[in-house]
Amino acid sequence: MKKSTCICLVVALLACVAIPFAVHAQDKTIRIGAMYPMTGRAGLYGIDSVAAAEMAIDEINGKGGVNGYMIDATFTDSKARPAYAVRVATRYITEDKVHFLFGVVSSGVGLAVTEISRQHKTIFIGTDHASTQLTVDKMQPYYFRVSNNTFMSMAAGALYLKERKATKDWTTIAYIGPDYAYGHDQWNELKYNLDRLGVPYKVVGEYWPKLFEPDYTAYVTSLVRDKPDILVSGFWGGDTVAFLKQAIPYGLLQRSLYFHPDAGGNYELMSAMGDELPAGLVLGARHYNNWPDTALNRNFAAEFKKRTGRFPTYAASGAYVGVYAIAKAVEAVGNPDDTEALVKALENLKLQAPWDPDGFTSYMRPDTHQLKKMQAIGVTMPNKDFPPATMMLGDWKIYKPEDVMPPNDYIKEKRK
Amino acid sequence: MDATFIFSQAVSGLTIATLLFLVASGLTLIFGVGKVFNFAHGSFYMIGAYFGYQFSAVWGTNFFLSLILTGICVGLVGMLMEFLFLRRIYGRANEGGFQILMTYCFILIIDDLVKLIWGTEYKSLARPPGFQGAFQIGDTFIPTYNLLIIGIGFAAVILAWYILARTRPGRVARAASVDREIVGVLGVNVPLTMTLVFGLATAMGGMAGTLAAPLRTVTPGAGIEVIIDSLIVVVIGGMGNFWGAWLGAILIGEVTAFGVAFAPKWATLFSFMILVIVLIFKPEGLFTRRKVM
């Protein structure tokens, strides 16, 4: 009796352990473990990313999934904290048996999660964080980024400034950006690219307010004194809004060209500032609702608006493309379980994204796992097609991926 | 060094100081009278910004009327919070820990409520008509709205001085800050005094939020960003010392302004350095007289 009870218990225990595996093995599901900040300042990007990822999943599953596999994503608040996100990622891998880690807005969190991805050999699709390190010196085989890195934005920025010199001469430049890796990387990468292009410049000021600094008044008055021809900004999100609102009455934006190539052109700036946003600011972003004017991009912005009631920030496009990248890879391999084959498939990924102009398709760079895409920089001008924004970007300058990707010697140097 | 630059940087410092003071004064007042450290005080600043946005940008109410309405509404929310929740934990053993935990919970709750009501998109409030321009002095501009903030800050200081020094409720509040029990024994309704003080303090925080909204970003999470700087001001001025908070705010505002101008790489360090020095050499606050035990 005792023995049979024991056997029963063992069988029951084994069943408990084995059934989830059996279910996982039988159900045809592509499991994605996504992490996005959903509270605080970065919450807007996280919530937009979740909405866009769900939109892509609904589109794909609505057409019968991929090779009979349906996509199932779980979204967890990363709280924008690396240590917490590491725990979530580990749980996704060990308990939920996800095929893909996905998401992340903050580069700090991205750098932590890529380490978990490497240790567990689970593919991590980066959709929004921009630190170049992830695809250069900290690159690992299971990490892929579908949005651009800061190097690409700043290389495009340097090309823009070089062209500007030919039409309207400038010599002095100042920088203001948040005092952490993201802010410092942008400035270093811009200077590196200006030097590489042989553009002469004189730095007249460098300012490092802390992230989420509420009050920039003292920085603005100091920048007015410095009188740079070009004021380069490395803020993101609400910090850009606060800085511009405080700079406007001081006439800073009339005295210097406001130049913000990585996150300045994000839609939330236009939507938050409305009529207050001055014309003539030179801004860039990872995706624009009004460029390129293709059916795919128009449809993306309109569908997002239909789902959420508002137009997307650029974070949304990264998550949307990320889901399609997974679908493409699984389609090529035939199943979501063969990780090494999926890595190969992602290395050869070609994908029509909302940010691709006609005649161009984004593609993966195999040696860095960084998606190659066109970079565009625009100038603020009146445009009421995307309310509540009343100013949007226009007068675009477009840069090809081969001109803005980190050059091989840069990668070699960083990977030493 | 150009004199107009020094002047404009000093005005920048005063703008920073005034908004800091309006938040820090409430924090210090609540601590002084009730010995409550209201960690959620920044959240009242944030809902003040949202109320200001709702009244002024959405419903089209006059900016200054919106400012007053925000003060009243945020004050009522503050009194409700004190009456329904904080009052329950007064006098418990290790009350301080409970206060911090409970008020921290309110930061998260208020953040999420704001997100549910107004969404996560950044909101913006335009400067009121008549205060959109700037005075020009030589090569430098001084925005009229910044001067308005400084003016309102001074008015708040004078009004608060009058209430605290010259009116009976003010004297009761001051007495309660010295000894809650004795004041209660003398027949004063101490819990009601505490609720009113909480209301006044949160109303000031809320009005600071509305005043700051045209200069800053109205976003969830804005509360936690102002609370640290305000706490520095309160500690430097002396916990519970109203005038200390004012002088502390001016000190931090000006040090930040000139730090940015002359040592931009280290600018964010200075206020923390002052805090450390005060904590080591005069922990009761720069502007508090040392008590003789």
C-alpha cells in the first residue's frame, strides 16, 4: 500500500513536471516574453510598444499565423530597472519557456537583458533602446536590434551638418544632453563622425543636466551666453519638451540652430507642444508618422490611431517590426524551436518596415545584428494632418544605411 | 564676466528656487506641525499640473482662476488623504517607517490614477496671455513668466508669514509643532489643525504644479522628480523650518544656476555636496538654532 502510494505520488509529480513540457511541445505557439516600462516617464514608449506589438500579432494571427504557429506574447512592466528586468527575463526563459525575449526601452535594461539572452541562448529582439554598444562591443550571437542605434542617428546628423556648412557656414557648436550613457554616447558619436568627415568645428559649451531634470532655466541662460551656431541636443521624451518650453522665451532657438538628430523628431514632442513648437528646428527620430509617404507607413499610423485613439511615438514602430522579424524568421526556419537556425534566419533578415521608403527594404547586418535602415532628418513646419500636433517635420534629408552604419575599423577598435 | 549675464543667471536661480520653495515649504510645514514626512508631496505637485492642464487647456478657464481652483482641489485631495489614511497611523510605534511606506504607496497610486485619467502622453500648458514675452536687457532676455513665478513665490512667502505669525490658526499650528500633546490638552482640536495644515501644504504643492506646467512637461512620474530636490532644500533649511525652506531654496537655486554657468560638468553635484556638508556639520539645518538640551 505504502509502496503503491509512493509510486502514485511519483507518477503524479512526474506528470506535473512533464505535462507543461508536453503541452508546450504539442501546442503550435511562438512564445514571446516582452518587457517594457509601463509607468513613469518612459511609460508612454512602453504602452505604445505594447499596442503596436499586439497590432502586429493580431495581423499575423488573423492570417492564420506563421507555418501554423500562432504568436502569443506576454508583456511585463520592466519598471525600467535592469535588476528587475533580469529577473523577469530569467523567469520568461526558465518557467514560461519563451522562444524570444523582446522589447526594452532603456539601454541600461537592454545591456542587462542581453547578458541573460547570451547565457540561456535565447534570442532577444531589441525594439527601442539605442545604445550602440549592444551591437558593437557588447554584441552577442542571440541579440538582434530592429530599431536604429545612436551611432546611425549621429552619423546622419554629422552628414547633415557637413551639408549645412556648404550652404550656411557655421563654426561653433554646443551640446546639452542627459548625464548618463545615452547622452554621452550621442555627443561622442557626433564628434567622431564630424572628425571622420573632416568637418571643422569649435565646441563652445557642454552641459550635462541629470535625466528628468525639471528645470533647465540656468542651462538655457548659459547657452544664450555661449552663442553656439549649432545647439546639439541629446534629450528624449519629456526632457525635450521641458527644455524647449524653457528655451523659447529666452530667444535661444532664434540665436542657435536647434539640432536634435536621435530622438528630437519623435511624435510626442509635436503632440505635446502643438502651436508652441517653433518652426525651423532640425530633428531626427527612428520613425516618422509622415515619412516615408508609403501605403505601409500610412496604414501603420492609421491602424495604430484606430486601436489607441492617438498617433504612435517611434517606439511603436520598433515593436511592430520586431514581431514581423520574428514571424519572418520562424517562417524561414519552419518552427520557433531551432534557435541556431533562427539566428541564421535573422542574420539574413529582409523586411519591409513602415520606415522604408519606396524601393528600399530594411535588412540585417550579419556582423553586428543591427538592422540597416534609411535615416531621415527633417525641419519643423506647419502640418495639421496628425492632430493634436500642428507642426510636423518636412524638408527631409535622407541618408543611406551604408553612409551611417559604424565603419569596420570603429567596430574593430571597440571590440578590442 | 558680463554683468547682464550674472543678472540673468541670478534670475534663473530665483525661478528654480521659487518652484522648489513652493513644494518644499509644504513638505516642511507638514513635517513641522505633524512630524509626518509626506513622501507623496511631489505627487500633489504632479496632480496640480494635471488639474491646471484640465482647467486651463481643456476647459479653457482663465489661467489664474485655474491656479486658484487647482489650489482648492489639490488641497481637498490632500485633506482627504490625511483624514482617511495618514490619521490612522499617527502615534504608532515606529510611525516614521509606516509614514514613509504609506506615502510612498500614494506616489504609485496617484501615478497610476493620473495615467488612467489622462493617459501617458505628455501634456502641455501654454503660458498665460500677457506673460509669453520677455524683457530685454542688453543682449539678454528675462521671460515675463519667470518673473511672474518669482512674484507669486514672494507673495506666497508673505501670506504664509502673515498666517503663521499673525493669525490664531497660524499660532495654533506653530504651537502644535512645538508640542502636539500640550496643545491638545489646552483644548485645541489638534487632528483638525493637522488636516488643515495638510490641506494648505498640498494646495501650495498643487499650485506649484500648475505654475510649473507651462515650463515643464506634464507627465506621470513628475512627482518623484521634484521630491528629491525639495527634500534637499528641507534638510538644508532644517526639517520643519518654514523660513529655512525659503532660504534653502534660494541657496540651492542660485548654487545650481551659477554651477551650471561656471562648472557645467559638476553642476548637478553642488546641491548634493551642500547637503552632505550640512548633514555632517549642522544636521539640524543651516537656518535652525541649535537646541540647548
